[in-house]
Amino acid sequence: MATRRPVRWHIAFFLAPAVLVYTAIMIIPLAGTLQLSLYRDGDSGTMFVGLQNFVELLSDPRWSKSFWNAFWNNVYFFIVHMLVQNPIGILLAALLSNPRLRWRGFYRTAIFVPTVLSFVIVGFVWKLILSPLWGVAPNLLDLVGLKSLFAPWLGKEQYALTTLALISVWQFVGIPMMLIYAALLSIPDEILEAAECDGITGMAQFWKVKLPLILPTIGIISILTFVGNFNAFDLIYSVQGALAGPDFATDILGTFLYRTFFGFQLQLGDTHMGATIASMMFFIILSGVCLYLFVIQRRMQRYQF
């Protein structure tokens, strides 16, 4: 007679606190947001409208112009991080993983420190640095004979979003650097020694041996960058305010959601349309994560050491 497998109640016991906390601060608010997006305030009170709020957000000129402007600004914000932050993070990790580099610990700390700083501090400091009136940027460029290149980058529509994206890159480049650095250190010495025996050294070793081995880590960094950028709000708000000036040139989904949900200046808050924007952000992020998990990640070769 087969013995009955014991029920492992201790697993549920240890998981329960985390599940309860996650449900309270994530699942319930998410469900409430999705529910709010399906209703609208009318003359007779709150009424169920189904997907009408989403249709209005995407097609009604009163909402769609602002939504698509914020969406494409968010896409551009993400692209700058992918093309600038992550390659620089990989380069820094490759340099710091060189055992012949002195003061590696100091460099790692100095590059990672901005990551733990408050968005408000970072935004305020960079706003002072780039100010055309009292900022140090014009004087620093003047020292190297490039003062003519200075412009009020945060005040011009064509430069403001790029400038904020690069400020964000400066703040968070330490995260991909540390993740890639850890992945490089986890590569067994036997593989590198075998590559050296085959005459693969220096940069050729990085491109032909190390880079293929850390591709899964780069994929994780890419999806983290995607989620973080489409949840961005703090830096734009602290530097440009809720109106995301100039003329909404730096408006992203986070700031658009804030103005719509809570209201700002003469604009009254609309909780149902704000919840609709938040739901769209959730669906955009969910689509990107699913694309990575079910399409991109399955094509990546994983190596077990």
C-alpha cells in the first residue's frame, strides 16, 4: 500500500506574510484601479460604462492628444535608456571586472551612489547645474572653450526630454553596471582559461566569450529598464513640475496620470479617467513583460555553470 505524501503546511505558513502584504499593497489597489476604469460619474451617480473610458482615452481629441504625446515621450525616454544607459553599464562592468584595474572598489561605489539618492535631490541639483542664470554648466564649458554649445536645455522643447533622460541615465547607470559585473564574476575561470589557450584574449574574449554568457542578464536588465521607465514620474515631476514643460514636451504617462487623477491648478481631477490611464500603463507594461518572457527569453541560450 502506497504511503500518503505529507502535506507541507510549513510552506504556506512561511509564504503567508509575504502574500498578505503583497495582496494588500499591490493586488487590491490594482483590482480597485481596474474597477474604477469601468465606471463614470453621471447625473444619477456612478454608472458602469464598460470600456467606454478606454475608447474615449484613445480616440477622443480631448484625451487622445495628451495620451499619445505622453506615450511616445515615454517610448523615447525608454529608448534613450536602452541605447545609452545599458551599453555604458556593460562597458563599466567590463572595465571594473579587469583584475589589473586599481581602485575598483572606489569606482564601483562612486558610480553606484547616485542610485540611492532621492529623485528630489537629483532633480534639484541638476536643475541648479543646468540653470543659465546661476548654474555651473556654462562656466565649466567656458573652461574648455565650449561655452557656445551651452543652451537652456531644460527650457527648450527639442532638448528637455533628452536632457531629463540623460540625467536619469546618470542616476541609474549603476544598476546595470552592478548586475553585469556580478554576471561577469560568475563566469568560471576554466572557460576563460580555455579561451586564452585558443588565443582569445582582451576585447575579443569579451565579445566572443563573456558577452554571450551574460545575455540572459542583459535581457533581465532590459525588462527592468522597460518597467522602470514606463513607471517613471518622480524625476520629471521634481524638475519640470506636474505640467511637464515646456509645453508638455517632457510629459510622460506618469505625469499625465497625476494631473488627470488628482487635478492640477485649474484642471479638476477625474478619478475614473485617471484609473483608465493607470490601467493602460499596466497593460502596456504587462504586454512588454509577456513579450520578453514568452518570445525573447525562450530564444536565449542559458548556460549552467
